[in-house]
Amino acid sequence: MGIIWIVPVAGVIAIIFALLLARNVLRRDAGTKKMQEIGDTILEGAMAFLKRQYTTIGILAVFTAIITGAVVGLLRGAEGIEGMTPLGIAWHTALAFIVGAFCSAISGFIGMYISVKSNVRCASGAQRGLNEAIKVALYGGAVSGFLIVALSLLGVTIMFYLFGGATRPEIAPHLIVGFGFGASFVALFAQLGGGIYTKAADMGADLVGKIEAGIPEDDPRNAAVIADLVGDNVGDCAGRGADLFESTAAENIGAMILGIIIYTITKNPAWIIFPLVVRAFGLFASMIGVLSVKGREGENPMTALNRGYFLAIALSIIGMGVTVYVMLHNWWLFAAGVVGILTSVIVIYITQYYTEPQYRPVKRIAEASKTGPATNIVEGTALGYETTAATAILIGIALLTSYALGKLTGLPGGGGFGTAVATMGMLMTCPYVLAMDTFGPITDNANGIIEMAGIGGKVREITDRLDAVGNTTKALTKGYAMVSAGLAAFLLFQAYLDRVAFLRGLKEFNIVNLARVEVFVGGLLAVMLVFLFSSLAISAVGRTASKIIEEVRRQFRENPGIMKGTVKPDYARTVDITARAGLRQMIAPGILAVTMPVAVGVIFNFIPGYDAAMTVGAVLMVGTMAGIMLASFMNNGGGAWDNAKKMIEAGDLKDDKGKPIKKGSLTHAAAVVGDTVGDPLKDTAGPSLHVLVKLLSTITLVFCPLFI
């Protein structure tokens, strides 16, 4: 048990590491005065939006914490938790929720701030070469990645021991489930609000600027261009940061709950704290991976990032072996962990195949653009549906293999714990993957700053290459988050069943019978929730984008000097319109996701003859399946549409005479339309579904006493 010391050490070192990276980035040259002015404008817009967003989320979070504590503790909370008063359970749950929500919010906020500061320094670094630009973008992204995982790890660990983990390790995980719910709550609204903002601004800028006005993507004459650049940060940095903070927290808690079964037999608390130690080793592996990255002139930047990633993977396997050897003494579980680690590698390649321009799927969409937007959209839609096959097969094989390896241990609940170890293994490199994710918006903004500052030549070639790689890294992270959600879903589903058994005083509860009418209806409502939630999110982007389109058109119409370049557009007004509309539109889908699972459980609990806990289990299980498949369609389809457009813009698509098809052509216009259709799928609804899937797990864990 002495190895537990590595958890606080890793967490503190990771925070120091993130601060040193931030210092490294902030000390670098910020470029010309023009570049700094653009960077300051982006920062001002991003901070204004986040202030509004987190004020709204904070009010909702405090209200939800009070309601959650009161409902779970005061009404039904005392059932099954020996030695705990209802008031005690109420404040434990509410406090855990607030701490989880606060840590999720602060990690996303800090990460976004550093990423915005990195944008202009990445653009400046490109003036001196590829290697410096790569390092600035990766280090800036790593600040967010390491802060998020470190705060998640330290938060869960502190709450576990604060709530009696040292003396009653079998009770404490049940008391900190509110931490995961708080993190999920913030993540859902952060991802929704940021996603609606970023894609509404992107659509408005593209449709009016590229299609109607025929000007470049980040042309300073476009009033929506600053809102678009701001959106990259609040959606892809702050939103995704909150998403993966929630992932790491919820999966840690779920794995700890599964470890309780084995603890009751062995009386060894190592089975409960094992997930924390594995996460600590993952932090060290990712640190070394980030520091090893060095770009070479003329090299594909993705190659440099892959070298660091595979080093982190190799070190994670070693760390998994050390942890299993010292704590569990069972090599079957080490094999299960390796399955999870290798799954994270395979999903990277699957996502690359479906979203990178050099492979057949993206080329198919680009070719379809020659005959117009309709065929582009049809081909992209078909491709998105196709990607669900690889996703389902990969998740299925990983779960079956890790479950079988867990069963070979001969331990009670060993199969479920095997899937937990696999999930922990997959998430060991989460800090590195998060760094690659934030690399995307940093390089995207750097490219925009270079264009707005009127810099071309070799510098623009470097930022164009980095921007294309950034699109790939963002797509890879979505694939990673989606498949990890699939593995974690089974882990958290098992944790839900164990919690039901715990509260009912049963040895086990492991049946969700779809042949029962109420259970079938619960599953049906779960699928409906996934599709209705996606509809509300996508529709919110469309409505907000309409306001931006109208505003950009108005500015072009009423002030002809904008197109002549003699008058500066009113960037602040478009930022303000997007922020207000985006925050207003995030409320409805967010409330739907939070309230529906609880409502189903409460309603069926009051109908005689129906098993509410089993019905909610169907909501969790079937909703997770539907969410993962729909997210796969949206993420990969949207990414492929985006890169098909970029393939045409790079001149890599030829016409019937073998000549490159250029920007401004009908083929390019068709690809822009397809990209616009894919934008709310891949950057709003798809990523939000990752959060929804895990929110279903955390909310059912917290409110489980209501369904008993």
C-alpha cells in the first residue's frame, strides 16, 4: 500500500509541470504589433464569453447541488449506508458535487486562457521555423491536458480520504459519486455552450465570407472572423477540457466502486485505490512523451507528435505492469490493462483513416463535390454511418477480451474489474491526447492570425500545414474520447448495478430484463433522449448562425468601406451576438439531459409492479449504445467533410483534365457547404454526446436511492 504516495506526488508534479510549460510559452516572442492586437482581441472575446458562460453554469450548479443533496440525502439517502445520517449524506453529496463542478470549471478556464496566449506565439514561432511552432502549440495544449488530469486525480483522491477512505474504503466511493456528477454537469453545459458558439460563428463566417463575398477564410474584412477564432478556444479548449476532466473523474470513481466487491473478500484496499495509482503513472508517461517531441524541417508535423505519443504508450505499459505487480499481483489484469492501452492506439488509426485526406474516405467526399453540394452531403452522410462499424467492433473486442481476462483471475466480480482496468489503461495517455487536442485550435488560430496580419510566404506554408494537422489531432481526440466512453460505459453500468445491490442489501444485482415492458420502454426513451438532445444542439447552432449571417450581411451592406479595406468591421458586435444566443440556446438540451433519467426512475418507482432501478438501468445501457454510435457518425463524418474541403483548398483534387481545382470554384463551394453541414455535428452535438453518455452514468449513480 506504500505506493499510494505516488498519487499526490504525481498530481503536484503535473501541476508544476503545467505551470512551467505555461511559463515557457508566455516568455516567447508574441510577434508583431499587428499580431498582438489580433491576439488581444481574441483573448478579450474568449474571456468575456467564458465569464458569461461560467456565471450561468455556476448559478445552475449551486441550485443543482442543493437539490441533489436534499433529494439523495434527506429523502432516501440513509438507505443502505451504515452509520450515515440523512443530513450527513446530504452534505457529503452536495459538497462533492460543488468540488467536482469547480475543479472542472477552473481546469477548462485556465487551459483556455493559456491556449489563447499560445495562439499568437505559435504564429510568431512559425516565422522562425516548424520546430518552434510545434513546441509552442503542443506545450500550450499540454498546460490544459496536465492541469485537467492532475486536478481530477487530486480531487477524487482528496474527497476519497476526506470522506473516510482510510478507515472505511468500501463506503467512501459511494459518497463521492457527486464529484463525478458535478464534473459531468459543468462539462455538459461547457461543451454545449462552447460548441454552439464556435460552430455558429464558423458557419456565419464561412457562408457569408467564402460563398457570398468570395473572400478567404480568415479575411479581416469578415466581421465574424474574430468570433470564429474565439469559438475555437471556448469550444475546442474549454469545452473539451471539461469533457475529459469529467471522463477521468467519473471513470476513477466507477472503477473504485467495482473494486469494493473484491475488497470485501480480500480486505485489501489496493483494489479500490488501484485506479488512482494507474492514473498517476499515466501522468509521468505523458510528461516524458510531451518533452520528447521535436519537429524536423520538411517533416509532416503529425510524425513528430506520433513519436511522442508512442513513447508515452510504451511508458504507460511499463507503468501498468509496475502498478499491477506491486498492488494486485495478478498478470491477467495487466493483460487487461494492455488491451485498453492498445485500444487507444487502434482508435487513432481508425480515426486517421476516416478523416485524413490521403485516405480513400475523404477522397470520396472530395470527388463527390464535383457534382455539387447534394452529392457531397450524401457521400459524407454515408461515410459517417460506415464509421460506426469499426467503432462498435473495436469497443466490442476490447470489452470481451478485458472481461475474459478479468474472469481468469477467479475473483468475484473479476470480469467487470477487468474492463475497469482496460478503461484505466486507455486513459493513461489522456494528458498527451488532450495536449494534441488543444494543439488543433492553437494552430488554427495561429493560421488565422497570420492571414489577418497579412503575412504570407514560407510562414503561411508552415501554419497551413500545422492547421491541417490540428484538424487531424482534434478528430483523433474525439475518436479517443468516444471509444473511451464506450469502455467506461460498461464500467459505469457495472458500478450502477453494484450500487443498486449495495443500497438494496443484496449480494448482487446483475439483470436488466428487456422482456419486461417498463424496461423496454426505458430503453426506448433513452434512444429518444439521444436523438432529441442532438436535434436541440444542432438546431441551436443553426439558429445562432442565422443571427451571425444576418449581422455580417448587414455590415457589408451598410458599410461598403469594409470590403474596400478602408473601414474595420465591428467584431465586438458579432462576438456579443454569438455569446448571448449561444448561452441562451444551451439551456434546453442541458436541462433535458439532466432531468430525463431522474424523471423516468421517479415515475416508474411510483407505479406498482414496475422495477424502477431496472428501468433506469435500461436508460443507462441503451442510451449509452445509441449515444456512442451516433457520436461516431457525427464526429467522423464531420471530420471527413472538413478535410475534404481542405483537400480541395490545398489543390490536391484534380479536374477531368488533370488540373488542380481551385478555391472559388463550384466544386469548392460544394465542399464548403458539406463542411458547414458537418460543423455542428463534429464540434457541437457529437462531443456533447460523449458528455451525455457519461452524465447518464453519473446522474444514475447519484440518484440511485430514488429508484430503490
